[in-house]
Amino acid sequence: MNLEDIIQDAYQKVKNLDDQGKVASYIPELGHVDSGNFGVHISTIDQINFGVGNCYDKFSIQSVAKVLSLSLAYRIVGDKIWERVGVEPSGTAFNSLVQLEADKGIPRNPFLNAGAIVISDILLSNLENPKQDFLDFVRGISNNTTLEYSSRIAESEKAIGYTNVALCNFIKSFGNIKNEPADVLDFYFDLCSLEMSCKELSELFLYLANNGFSIQSDKSILSESQSKRINALMQTCGFYDESGEFAFKVGLPGKSGVGGGIIAIHPDQYAIAVWSPKLNDKGNSFKGMKFLEEFTTKSKSSIF
């Protein structure tokens, strides 16, 4: 069986499952998305591209963007980044405040909301025009100038982002936010609003399957060591308190977002993106998780 047949088979099997998830309607704009959408797209190092379902429809990538903001901050400040954010799984929800007091304002990892807010603060301190510079960075990796923020999604998040406001101010009280919380949050909500299709997402993330080198732009984005470390963080922390389950059942580094998107990486082979808006009780795409488990089982392409 080739990859295309495996993807088709896994897609059809999962498509017919009773989707037990719920759309992330606590962000009002995400509640308006058609919950029946389901798309998959794979991009490989040797230039095979294949997709099924709603793989060309754009959606809000949400926390998947945290990998991109981490990549840019890591590229700019290097290993100093780990003085301000940890590399350990949290075992708590993505928006939890619980550990911050004990850890004196150092988030456990950069994929928690608290960690991504600190990364946003680092970028704010180091970029001349943070929103445009970050967008240019993402466009540059993929050689795709059509990528954009969604002002509609960003405004919707800003209107209800009370927990993130609390997180940012709490971290600020420990001295681990250097800029004004309102400015940090404004940037953070925008970067989470990035919209992409599964095709765009899988093409973009090939740099992490290719030792930090972008095939699309023919440029080095990260060093091989930095790329390896970001993949390791995705493996251990990419799915919040379901990261162990994802490693156990899927066996790939990956990152989810509450828009229903998941990106997964097989180093030296491929990046695969899945989108299905209904989330399980851990905040990860129900069908997305099921599909990737089916896909790596059939293709025997786990990293383990």
C-alpha cells in the first residue's frame, strides 16, 4: 500500500465514525465553523503532495502557531530562551494558572498559553514591527505571500480572553513579562488567528521534517539542533495533558490547536496536517487524533 492509499483508507474509516467532539464555541467565531469539515494533507521531503476532504479550506490554526512563534524567537535569541520558559510537560490544561506560582512565573513549556505569551513578549522585545515581521517570517518559510491573520478571529478571542489576561498579568508580577501586558496579548491573539489550509500547513511545516531547512524557500530556518529540540517539545508537550496519549497511539511529534487543526512531523520524511473542528474533552481534534493513529498504524511510520 502506498501513502495515498493509506491516507484514503484511514480518512474513509474515520470520516464515518460518530464524532463525539464539540466545537470550541467559547471563542464565538470558532463556533460558526461547519463542524462537519474534515481534511488531510501530507507533504513529503521528496516532494510528494496529497490531500483529501477539506484540505484546501482555510481554518484558524490557533495554537499550532505557537510552534512558529517559538521557532522565530529561538532563531533570534538562541538558548537564552530557556531561561524564561521550561521544556517539561505540564500535566495540566493549556490555560492553567496552577503551576505558575510554584514555578515563580516560568511556564512549564512554550506550548501552554502561558509559555506562548512569554514567547510573544520575547518577540515583542526583539522585532521592530512584531505583527508584520512575524507574518513575513511565516510567509518566508513557505514562500507563500497569501498567508494572513484573521482580524475577525483575533477580535473574537480578545473579547473573551480573560484567562489569558490573568495569565499575562500574573507572569508580569514575577518579572517574566517585560512589555505592557496589553501589547503582549494583542500580538498573541493575532498570531493565534493565522489562517491556513491543511495543504499550506503541511508544506509550511516541512522545515521541521528537514532539519530546519525550508524546501519551499531554499533557506535555513533553524539549525539542525534547534529543529531537533522543537520536535522533541512537540513530542512531549504538543497536546497538553493528552501528549502522552498522542505519543503512545500516534508516535509522532505534533501540535494541535482549538480550531481543530493538528500538524504532525516525521523527521526526514514528511509533515501531515489534519483538520476536523470538533474537539475531545482535552481540547484536541477528535477525528484528527483518530485519523493520525490509524495512519501511523497502517503506514508503520511512527518514530518509535
